[in-house]
Amino acid sequence: MRTTRQKIRKAKRRNPDAKVLVTGCAAQIEPESFQEMPEVDALLGNADKLHLDKILQSSKALPSDVMAAKADPVAAGFQGKVRSFVAVQNGCDHRCTFCTIPYGRGNSRSLPYEKVRRAIATELDHGAAEIVITGVDITSYDDEGRTLGHLLQRLLADEPRLKRLRLSSLDSIEIDGPLYELVSGDERLLPHFHLSLQAGDDMILKRMKRRHNRAQAVEIVEKIKAARADATIGADLIAGFPTETEEMALNTLELLDDCDIVAAHIFPFSPREMTPAARMPQLDRELIKERASRLRARAARRRSAWLQNYIGTTQVALIENKGSGHTDAFAPITVEGTGRGAYGKARIVDADDKGLTGVFE
């Protein structure tokens, strides 16, 4: 928060005549941190962003109650990118003990199907080759009883131009039947699945108020891989959650192997105000850093071995920027001499910790 306040002051010094608006989750959760700053002209909560005309006429009005927000989330406007992101959902109905997202984004709201379809059509009209479905908790998508799997099935049936569809982070326990059907039956759904696992120990998962246990996480990954042989798994994991013992930490470390995780996002635990986890007995910061470092080292070895295994194979790749992009399995790839939007089969000739090197066939 201190860094944010410093940047606000710096922005005002550089632009003394400009209005300074502060928005985002920090403004929503802790408006008092900014309300008294003379540099701040207005605070915008996450439910207020589309009402700039009213906000600019106000006098440091506090952010509205995001928990009362009923409006549909807004899909991103035209991006003009090869890989475009479309938000289909916002907010979260769950209350994990470490997380402030519900206080900043409110409860879950889903974008109706027709609005999603139109947003995707706009991106495709302007040259997008891949669509990424995003949101705070996309597996809680609910459009009058239709789930995320139903949404994706309709999109792929109604939009024949949609050849590459990718998903952002998934809450593994909420993956529904129609989504599993797509995993096994439609190659347009790309085979990299990033799961919000957070820990590999049952007691820690319970204290986090997660809705899955360790065995279920392993079972879900096995089910995904049984449905799609080329599926790859990414995951979020937290190191040093309050009360975590060495044995508990090792259970999370072993989850990297047990779930065949090749793209791990490791977060050292940091307490957030207003959360139950902040009131739990905390671990020493150096111990948290050590456990995070251990997780990262294991994850890096696994990722390196995964990338090396691609040498000599042929992989479908989409070039998103000059010479660089991703394979279907979301492995970074460099193909020299290619431009933005190039697409095809690449023969993998080398690999390092940064990704693959390929040659288009």
C-alpha cells in the first residue's frame, strides 16, 4: 500500500493539473488509505469503473458496496491481439481464509451467453487466432443454470471460426461434466489446464477453507489426463501457510510430482488484512521464504524436464509476437523469422529453461 501511495504522489507531481482517480481492489477494500490524500480526486470501486461521469462530479465519494453489485461483468473491449482475453465472470462466492478477492470484486456474476458470444466474435473479426476465457472464478460461471462447460459447448458449436480456445485458472473441484466431455472430445479446447490447488496437505486445505482434499486433486488430474493424453497441468501453490509443519510442507512439495505439475506459480504466504488467515499463528518469514524456494526449485526441475522431452517432436504453435509464442500445451516457443500471427506445426530442435526453439515445417 505504501508503494501505491508513493506512485499516486509522484503522478500528481508530474501532472499537477490532472485529476487522480484511484481504483482497483485496494481502493475497494481499504478506501481510508487513500481518502485523506490531498492528491486523490476520487475513489472508484470495482463496481464504479463504468460510471466515470458521475465519479468525476463527486467529491471523493467512497467506493460503492461491491457486495451489492448486480451488473454483468464486462468483457474486455477490442484488443487487436493474436491471443485475446474475454472475461465471462467476476467476483467470488467462496471465502478462502487467505483471500481478499471477494471483498474487492464482490460476489460471483456471470456474463450472459449472447454477450460472451458477441465479445468473442468481435475479437475474431479483428484477427484473434486464440481466445482465452477469463474471470475471477470461471468454474462458478452460471447463466440461468448453464455451467462453464455448457457455455464452452455452445460457443464452439455456434462460432465455427473459433479454432483455439484456452481457459484461465480453474477451481478443480468445480469442473463439470460438460467440460470433461470437451476435454476428451474437442481439440479446439487447448490442453493446458491451470488449477487453483493452493496446497497438498489436507489439514492446510481445511484451514484454507478450500473445497477439495489432496486425494481429490490427484484424482481430478488423473481424470483430465485420461480424457486427454496430451494434457498438461499448471497450479497455484502457497508456501508457509499459518500452522504449516514440515510434514505438511512436504505433502505440498510431493503434490508437484503426484499431480504432474509442469507450470507452478509459487506464492510465499503473506497475511492480508480482514482475512481469517491473518489472525492464525504465523510462521517465521525466513521459514516461509525457504519453503517457497524449495517448491520453486522442485517446480523448475520438473518444468525443465518437461520442456526437454519435446526435443525432436512436432508441436502446433501460435506466434503471438515477432518470433515468439506458445504451443498448444502452453510451452513458450521461439521460431526465428516468423511474424505475429504465424501458425502451424513446428519441429522442436532445442529447449532451455525459458522454453522451446522450433522451426516451422
